[in-house]
Amino acid sequence: MEERKVTDYEKYIRTEELLGLQKRDGELSCDDELTFQMIHQIAELHFKLIIQYIHLADANMNHGEVLGATQQLQRVNMHLKHLPPVFDMVKVISPRDYHTIRLALGRGSGQDSPGFNEILRLGPTLWGPFEQLLNDKQLTPFMLHKAAGDNYELYLLMQELIAFDENFQTFRKHHIQLVRRMIGLNTKSLKGIPAQALERGAKFEFYPQLWEAICELTDWTGSSYDPKPL
């Protein structure tokens, strides 16, 4: 029998290696372990792209390239919005089979995701170069809100940063709901950490200064309009 020729597409995408990274049928603890494994591999690929975009945004800001940084953060936000539907596919697995898969993980846990943890580490590092861009124009986030029209590109960058923070928090909250549905919150993870600890982590903010500036703007605007009690 003539050996099938590997196409250029397969060589470039490295499909043989990619599709060989999952357990074979005879190795699966249950049929849906393939679903579980592939969904998490897909998520790690999304994380890898997000990490690249964060580094590029950081470099753009350090070079004063505001528009370039904004475009990279738009990509970050696009991926973060796609991740919850990716993880929703886990819900096709029954909770009983899910536990079978978890036991096959040994001491493995989603908390060990290298991509997720790297985003968690890198997110706050974008504040430094953004703050420098503000300082170059003698602005604070609150002042930028008030003078958005005069510094519109910088304002759009600020909006993408806060969207990044918001979308990452939303992703974490979505993951909590997934944990609640599949294993419950009044239990312990495979790492011996109460699943409810996830709720505290979801409240972590990358850019508290940007959230505070929104409060400042609200107070300032309210004072300017001299609001009356209802």
C-alpha cells in the first residue's frame, strides 16, 4: 500500500504531533476524558497567545506606541471573551465522569495552569508603562477621563486596560460557576484548598487605580451637578 503523503499544511501546523498529544482510546479513564484533556489544551493555547500580546503591548507602551498597545490589548480581550464558551464545553461531561477524570489527574489541578498563572503575574506589570505614558503628559487616570477628547488614543488604551482587568475577572468568576456545577464549592480541590478560595481570587484587580478613577469621576460629576435628594 502506498504511504500517504503528508501535506504542507500538516507539516506547517504539525498536526501529527498536535493530535498525538492526547491519551489514546485504551488509556482513557472514561470516554469524556478526551473532551476534558482537549478543552484544557485549547485553553492553554489561548493563554499562550494572550501572553504574547501582553508582552507586545508592554513593548509598545515602552516605546510610546499607544495605538499599537491598544491593538494588542484588543486581541487579549477578544481571547478572554472566547475562553468562557471554550470551558462551557466541559459541561457535556457528567459530574460522575468528571470525578473519574479528576482522580486520573493525580495531584493535578487547574490552579497549576502555567498559562493562567503567567497572565495573573503579567497583568499588573502593564501598569508601570501606562503610568509613565500618563506622567509624560502630566495626567492621572481621573484627569484623562475629564480630558479624553484631548488625549483620545491614550484614553482608548486606558479603556482596553480596564476591559482586560474586567474580562479576566469575569473569566475567573465563570470558572467558579463551572467548579460549582461540576464539583461543588463546599468541598476541597485536589490541592486541599477549599474551592471557595477561588471566589476571593476572582476579586483581585490588576489596575485598582483605574477602578478608583471611575469612582473619582462619579463623585466629581455628581458635585458639579449639585444633585438633590430623591
